[in-house]
Amino acid sequence: MTKMKVYLPLLALMLIMAACGNQGEDHDGNGDEKHGEHESNGDDMSMEALEVKVEGPQEVNQGEKVTFTAKVTQGDETVEDADEVMFEIWKEGSKNGSQMVKAEHDGEGMYSIKTSFDAEGKYVVQSHVTARSMHTMPKKQVTVTKSE
């Protein structure tokens, strides 16, 4: 009986350790173990970072219609299937008064908006791009001068 008191806790500990050692292993029911493999469902998406380059003028005249674009790429591939591309525009120091503008898809990874600025000053144009389970928000500064 004394030997059993010593071996019983050891046996229980071995069973617990054996059970913990099997956690995280996938079994597909036929005895084959899968270690580190991921089955593909055809939606293989690169884990490369989403790159967005915002382009547009650095200086514009008040009331002038201008275009801002976001070139969206992932690795060497242009992104044609972005879930959402928006541009947020605000006068520097007044982000609470920002406006969101939905971009149009122009093809070849390009998304654009056309806008104008009513007052002179410095503005921030920030893209909000969501694509392939990633989100990025690069911005550009624009100076608006009084039209002559």
C-alpha cells in the first residue's frame, strides 16, 4: 500500500504530461499527424505588407479641382480587390471636422478621388485602405493658397 502511494502520483503526473504533449497536434482521423502544415482552401494570400503610396499635389489654389490617388500593392502585385479605400481630409489642427471621401477604383491598383479646398491653409489628406485582412493609413500634407 505504501508503494502505491508513491507510484500513484507519479502515474498521474505521467498521464498529465502525456496528455499535454499531444495538445496542438492535428489528427485527420486516419492516423496521420500533421505538423506545421496548413491546408489551403484556395485563398492563399501573401503575408507581405500592404503598400500604399498617396500621390497628389503638394500645393493647390483655393477652389481648384485636384486629384489624389492611392497606389495599392502587395509585394510585386497590384491590389485590385481592396475591401475599402477612403480618403480623410482635414485642415491642420481641426481633425474633428474631417470629411471622408470614398475612392473610385481606376484599375492597375489605383484608387482616386477628386476634390477641392474652400479655404487657404495646410491640410492633411490621409488614405484609409483595407485589403487582404490588412489596414494602412498613409497621409500627405497639402498647402492651399488663395486663388488670384
